Amino acid sequence: MAASVTMPDVGANMTKTQGGEHTAPLTLRKRIGSTTFLVSVRFSSTSTETLEDKIHRLIQREVDKVA
């Protein structure tokens, strides 16, 4: 069965960045059985770490825990 993800309106959850502009977080809604999970994701406009770097760091952290 394919999973479906819907994105609700996030206008009410606007956040203000350092530069003063407002951005809405990416919000995902996933229903599994009778439980609905809401996940909000925000990205920093000043971050120097790429998504690839972040994933590598998270995987390395998990490997270090197991070792």
C-alpha cells in the first residue's frame, strides 16, 4: 500500500528570520492507523551545512553509538 502525505495550510505558523522576512515551515501530515503524525520542518537561511553533510553527520553519530 502506498503512503500518502498531505500538506495542510501553514500560513498561521509563519516564523520571522534574522533578515526580517517571514517564512512558513514545511509541515507534513502522515496517518498510520488511528494516529496522525504532524512534522514541521524549518530550514535556516544562514546554515553552512548541506543536506548531504547533515545526513552524513547523523549516520556517523548513529554508527558511533553502536560501535
